[in-house]
Amino acid sequence: MENSNLDKRPYIHNRGIATSTQRFCPKHDIRSPDEIDRQTAFKQQVFDQSIALSRSRMNDSTELRCSLFVPGKSTKFEETRLTKAEVAQVYGVDGRELRNADLKSQGIPHILVRPATIFISIFSLRLLVQSDRVLLFLPDSETDGVRMEDVFEHNLQSKIRAEQGSGFTPTLPFELRVLDAALASVTAILEAEHLILQGEVENRLRVSAKEDLAHLTLVELLERGKRVATIEQRARQFRSALQELLNNDEDLALMYLSDRQAGKPHAIADHQEVEYLLEAYYKNADAIAEAAGALVGEVNRTARATESMLDVRRNQIMVFEAQLEIWMLGLATSTFVAGLIGMNVVNYMEETPFAFAWLVSGCAVATLLIARFGMLKLKKFRKMHL
């Protein structure tokens, strides 16, 4: 009998776990038709863009905007167009390694070392370096900010002209001088952005002490804090790329492309010059990252203090509004009674000589009593929440 009752229940008890035999109906979609259309259009755009990007990545015939510099033959970069297959064949790299050459986003910094080529990809700066030439990849779209490519071209050309004008033989081979110019360009841009934002943040921090500008200062601080946090993230990524290269002795020795081409390959432990070069920029990137992190922390602390000050001011306004409403309630109650007495009906107070004084005094006393009672209740309520 007991088993038959168990079978009739809507729940099946199996190993101590109760499960329902009823099927759940799908939830009703509460989104509006416009929102559904927007999400559908967004998904379609993502799909179309993904197909286009994947075709471009896997297509070796895709043309790339490049800028070529050959020391001794030209004094400036010459723009050209090459397909990925041509670049891979001329510079001895795998086609898969060039899929990030035309990446629209900045990506993660990395430096790949191959027997005859060094592929440098640091944010928007992407270039192939050989012992006698450098190929710089140019972005197809213009950016609002400072282009690392322009800074790199200026630094490298200035460095080459200065060395040629001095008459002295460069201490570093060409590929390491290009690496030096690339790392110097990235470090200079990060440091310049940090210094400019640091000055703006310090000015806003001085203004934040003024209460009448607290809200505006908070918005500007948060906006600049996000930009400083971006600089910190980029500096840490740059530092990680340098650290990864410093940890690989084989790649460090392989970076001497000129000596290897001349038949003098370096031993795995023979890489002192390039190691010192990378360590110098590693320390610079670390200093920028730490300074930006400290500035972000200061911005966050000031933002929290400003938010607390705005909360206190908001609470004060709310308390003032409550007090004003309490006084208005007391005045309205007493004047309501006075209005009843002043109606055109017989109330036997017209003949009393002190009726007006009594009425005014009664209204004032009633207003004070009601306001006092309301203030006590408000004070008790504030203590309960504190």
C-alpha cells in the first residue's frame, strides 16, 4: 500500500534525490522587439566580420602595406606593397607567423627570433629585421593617437644619420640598432603618455578639494584613471615580452644576424650586448608600470573619498528636505485649524477681544510642537540607521 502511494506522487525518489517528472516550460522572452533586432543585427555583423578576418588571415595572397629601409642604399623608408607569400619567401619566415602582421587590434607584444630574421610585434609596431634591411608593416586605418611607426622611423633614421656623420663604426650590428630603435620608440611613447596623464591627474587632484567641483572632478578623474590603467597594462605586457626573451639564451645568441651571416655564429652563452640592451628597457618598462600603478591607486583613493563626500552632501540635502517638510507639516496643520475657525459660520469668537492673539499663538505653539515631535522621530530614525 505504501509503495503504491509513492508511485502516484509527482516526484520520483532515486538514491535520496528527489526529481520532478514535470517538464519545465521555457521562460518567456521579455526583451522588446527593437532589442531583439539589435542583438540579431550585432550577431550577424560579428559573423560577417569573423568570416572576412579569417579569410584575410589564411589568405597568403593578401597584400600588406609595408615600408622598406635598406641602409647604404636609401636614407629613408620607401613604401611598397607585398603579399604575405612574398614576405614569407624573402624573409624566411613561416606564413602562419605573418597572420598577426595586419592585425587591426594591437595584440600581445612578442619578439620572434629566426635564423635570418627577427619579427618584432609590439602593439601597433610590427617589423621584420634582417642584417641588412628592415621591413615595417603599416596599418591600413589611421588612428587618432600617435603612431609608433612614425616615432620608430624618426628614431632609426636619426640614429643612422648620426652614426654616418660621426665617422665612427657602430658598436652594435644593424639588427640590434633596429631593435634598440624599436624598443626606444615603444618606451618613449609609454613614458610620454604617462607623464602627460600624470600632470593632468595631479591638477585634478588639487581641484578635488573644492566641494563645488567635486562631481565634475570625479568624472574626469575616473576617465583619466582608465587611461592610466591602460598604460600600466601595456607597460606590463611590454615588460613580460622582454622578460620572456631574456629567459631564452638561445634566442639571445641567435639575434646576432650579421655575425651568423658572416659565418661567426655566437655561442648560447655569448649574448652580453643584447642582454644588457634588453635589461635596460626592461627596467624602463618596469618603472613605467609601477609608476602608473601607483597613480591608479591614488586616483582610486581620491575617487572613493570624493564619492564619500558626495554621499555625505546628498544625505545632508535629504535631511534638510525632511526637516523642511516637517516644519511645513506643522504649519499646515495649525493653519488648517485656523482656517476652520475663520469660516463664515458662527463660532462665538468674533466678540472675544483676544481671539486673534489666541489664534496666532495657538498656531505658533502647534507648529512648534508638531515640528518638535517630527524632529525627534527623524533623529531617532537617523540613529537607528547609523
